Amino acid sequence: MATLLMSIMIGLLLLGFPMMIPLITAAVVGFVMMFDGFGQMGTFIQQMMGGIRPASLIAVPMFILAADIMTRGHSADRLINMVMAFIGHIKGGLAISTATSCTLFGAVSGSTQATVVAVGSPLRPKMLRAGYSDPFTLALIINASDIAFLIPPSIGMIIYGVISETSIAELFIAGIGPGLLILFMFSLYCLYYAHKNKVPTEPKASWRERGVAVRQALWPLFFPVIIVGGIYGGIFSPTEAAAVCVLYAFLLEFVVFRSLKLPDIYRIAKSTGLITAVVFILVAVGNGFSWILSFAQVPQTILESVGVNEAGPVGVLIAICVAFFIACMFVDPIVVILVLTPIFAPAIQSTGLDPVLVGVLITLQVAIGSATPPFGCDIFTAIAIFKRPYMEVIRGTPPFIFMLVAAAALIIAFPEIALYFRDLAFAD
């Protein structure tokens, strides 16, 4: 049955249907096969509604709304200007500034696609004028934006936490170490690229200019303080942190910066509503689809056929990384998390793996897959935003994919990279 359902999904995707249609079709076909018709469809609908019932999911539309407000306002530009003021003048500084800006904006938005738009739009022209090739520039933007999936708040981590019943607060804290590791690796590569291609440096900012840049970015810098500090300090939950972020973003852009007007609220709310609707449809149908797979004992069959049940903890982690990485090359990350997480749940439980470590690796893999050909979603976001051909967008991605895979290998070999801050923050 699993082969038939996956064939239906892949076939409909190749025909050009949006992701929710193949998922719904495969789920309904699976239900009809199991229950011999539509007579008990109410059970399937109950499972779908159960997928969007957890209160933690309220954080998703709130973080989307906060990111939308900041993307249309001045917060992203102010963060970029601050980073440029301090490191823009060193060799490869503009490229490093781009990666760092993606990390900072990721700590504000939690969305890879929002980061591609917010950071890529102003910095890509600057990098091209500075002498960087367009394939390198595009690859850096879409892959550095993946850090947004790891640095809290992360929409991917929220979905994983709900599905696996893992603490979202612990997942948020655990994503900081891997995110900083990837930023460091990308920065080294940017330095190497700039020296190899003799890219000229930018003018050095004066300390007065740096002071002005810091003052202008001070308000947006409070976003990660609110999220991480508030959760770490036990002031509020991740969901409450999302609500506070929306209020803070609104006050910042509408009252303090005055970059937006009241009529903008309608456009922002409409955009957020459309994205949220798609996400929640995927979550609901994905939960129903996962229930069908579990009811048919598909996870046990798949794991037994590939020998994962007999593998040790490291073998299970490698299998998870490979499966999620390949799946996200073709399918939306949220769908992959929803479908594959329950499949690997028995193996994770039997080997005693820390679900937070697993969650960080899964989030990293879906981030890598989002920027990997042939169908990584960030690739098509870049194509739409920058209006460049497909082959040009993906040409510079191999070195970055190699570094991201190396980061995953390091996390498997040294779990402390992900778990150190978690253990520090949540020590008994």
C-alpha cells in the first residue's frame, strides 16, 4: 500500500498539482483501501482535526505574522546595516554579512523563505556590484537562509514538537549551537571564495557610523532576546513568546519606525492568512495520512525491510538524515516532517535516542533539502524573487550542501553541539 500511495503523490506532483492535492488524494485512497469505502470517513476527518488541535500550533501563524510585518518594515534593513558596519570591510565581508544577516533575521522570523526575501533582496545587488558571481550569491542566500530553520523561532521545530510531543522550548534552545556552527562554516568558505576570486573589500565604517548602525538596530535585536530570554527565563511559553513577538513587531513598525500605515494591516493579514491556511491544511491532512500509515503498520514494515530496527543509535540517526534529506528534495518540508516522523518513531524509541537531538537533525535535514535540487522550495522562492533561471540558481549550491551535510555529521558525532545549550538551560 505504501508504494501505491507514494506513487500517487509523486505522480500528481509531477503533473504540477500543489502539494496539498497529492497529499489529500493519497490519504483518501489509503483510507478507502483500508475501510472498503467512504462509510467511516468521519474517523478520518476526526484524525485530521486532531492534527491541528494542539495549542502549540497557535505559535505558527503568530510567527508568520511577525515575520511578515518585519519584512515589509525596516527591521530587516536595520539588522543588515548593523552587520555590514562591523564586518563589511574585511575580505569576503559582504558575503559573511549576508550569512550573518540571514542568521539574525532567522532569529526574528523562523522562516527560510521570508529570510530569502528580506535579506536577499537588498544584499544580492550589493554582492553583484562588489564582484561576486550570481551563482555564488544566490547559493549563499538560499543556503544561509536555512539557518533560519534552526535558530529559534523555527516553524519546522514547532511542527516536529507537536507531532513527536517533544518540548518546543528545548528544541528552540538546542537549535542555537548547530545554527552558529553552520554560520561559522559558511563564513570560512566566504573568506576562501573572496581570496580565491580577488573580490575587492568594502570601505571600512567609522566607529561613529557603527554606533549609529547599532542604535538603529537596537530595537529589532530585542526579538531574539524576547524569544530566547523569555522562554529560558520561564517568563512565557513558546506560544506566548510568539504572541509577544507580534505585538512587539506591530509597535516597532507602526509606532516607533512608522514604516507601515494602518492600510498595510489588511495586506499583511491577508498574506499571513493565506500562508497559515496552507500550513494548517498540510498539518491536518498530514496527521490523517500518518494515522493511515500507522494503522496499516507501514512504519514497522519499512523499518524492518531496510534493517533500521537492528541498527544502533548512530545507524538510526544516519537513516533519519538520509530519508529526510532525500524526501525534502522533492516534497514540502512540513509534509516530510508530518509523514516521516511517525515512521521513525518506533526506532527512535527503541534505541533511546534523545528526541531533542533527533528534532535538531530532522530540522537541519529538511532545511538542507529545501535548498537542494531538484525541487527544494527555497530554490523556487529565489527564482520567483530574483527572476533568474533554474540552472543559474542551483549552480553554486554544491559547496554549501557539502558543508551542511558535514554539519549534520558533526552533530551525530558530537551531540553536545546541539544539546549543550539545552542541558544548560533546562538543567534540574
